[in-house]
Amino acid sequence: MDSEKKKWVFIINPVAGNGSANLLIPKLEYLLTSRSIEADLVFTERPGHASEISKSYYEKGTNYIIGIGGDGTLNEIARPLINKKNVTLGIIPAGTGNDFIQILGFPDRFGDKDWETLFRAEEKDMDVGICNNMIFLNGMGLGFDAEVAAENYAGSGEVKKGGKNKYIWHIIKTLLFFREKKMVTLNGKDRTESDCFINTIANGRRFAGSFFLTPEALADDGLLDICMIKKLSLTERFNILLKVPKGSHVTDKRVNYYKTPAVSLEFPVDVPFHVDGELNFAKNFDVKVLPSALKMIYNPGGPHYFIR
């Protein structure tokens, strides 16, 4: 069956990217009309609404459920679609960071060729991570980056305290004042204790727009990539983070980088953590991969993070 004859819905987060999603509507409507595609455009109204819309359209037999927003929007849309058949998920990036879109081989903002690729709807099965019953598509983080998320967080729905300049300030402030906490890692029969500066568990490679904390991650290998950075002095923190944009930190002796299908973590107190950028708190973490849990539209001609 031609993909253009199938059922489409576009779930739009109007507050994503400080309103960037709304700017894409005229272009989308033009492209749908020019291709004679009948599709519903539905706007989210509150946190969690994207999941409700997604579930409803899946139950109606919709073939393509497309999010217009950022990583948080897509995470919400994906929740009721885990391990579901006959439905394909896609994303048109319109958030602030748009880290997840890199997995699929698309750029942060669509050009004409990217719209064409979206409507061709070539598919890949993608793994999903799950932590304490919360899914993540790109990744989750504890330690320094979670503290940055806590500083930058202004509630759900992807509304943050300012743009990228404010985010950089939060990074610098946290670099100066963050204090590592004791963490126990349980990986099979192995039990290790360490002071955690960063512990990123990921399906994708990029975080916060330019930080490649897990540069070897593949989204369909049935494994999660873990980057655990031990306690660092202030100078070491700056030195390590200067390596992260190129992914060269993984060879540093202070970095423990490995792949695993599951891991458990314990802290003595509740600590902040983020899943796809959304902030939460806990002290015990059970994390595992759900292999091939989502069918995604991807760009086979782009630098995607799938096994070729």
C-alpha cells in the first residue's frame, strides 16, 4: 500500500521551542495538500496530553503518528506505542535541543529534502530504554547533567528557563559548585561503588545540543551505552567536558564507558535524574533496554545511529 493512502496524524506541541512548532504549520498544510494526504493536526494542551492523543489515534488504526516538538513531546507520544504493531512513529524537530532527531539521520531543522524523506516513510525498528517504568528514547542522565537539568527546569511541556545562553550559564554554575554523591552500580554479579560526576545511559549519542557523551551508541543493537565519569577536580571537569563535543573523552582513564542490556544503580538519598530531558528524583534505578520496541521513520541517507 502507498504510504500516502495510509492514515496520518500530526501531534503538535505549541509551546515547544518557544513556539517554533507553530511556525511549521503552514508548510505542513501545504505539503499535505500537494500530496493529497488526509491527516489530522492536533495540538497538545497540557503535560501528558500527547500520550492521550497518541493512544487514541493508535486505537483508531492510524498508521503514522508524527510529533512536532522536541524530545519531551516525542517521549510522550511514544509511551502508549511501545511494542505495538502496525504503527510507525516520526518526529519533525521543533524543540530547543532536538537531540533525539540525530538518531534518525535528520537535522535539527527540516529542509525541503527532509520533508520529502519524512513522507517517503522509510522505517527502522528502534530500541527503547526504560528506567523505573519511565521510557527514554535518547537517554537518561544522573550527576552533573541532571543537576544542570534541575537548574534549567521550569516544569513539563518543554518550557525551560530561557534559551541556550541560559543553559550554558547553568552548565558553568554547576561545574563550579556540583558535589559528587556515592553511587553503587549493580551489573550482573558485579557491584562497584564510586563517586558519580556523570552517569549517562543512552540509546542515542548527543545531549544538550552538542555533547556527545555516548558517541558509540547504536539505537538498534539491543544494548544501552553507559558513560560513567568518576569524581573530578574543578580543572579536570573543564578538561573532560572540552573533550565531550568530539566524543574523545571515552579514552580518558577517568571515564568508564561500556555497553549493557541492563544495569541497576543505588544512591543513599534521592538525586535528580532526567529521562529525555525531563526531570525526576529517585535513589534506586532499574534500567534496561527494550529491543526493537518502536518502528520509526528515519533518513537512510543521513548520519543515523542504526546498524547499517
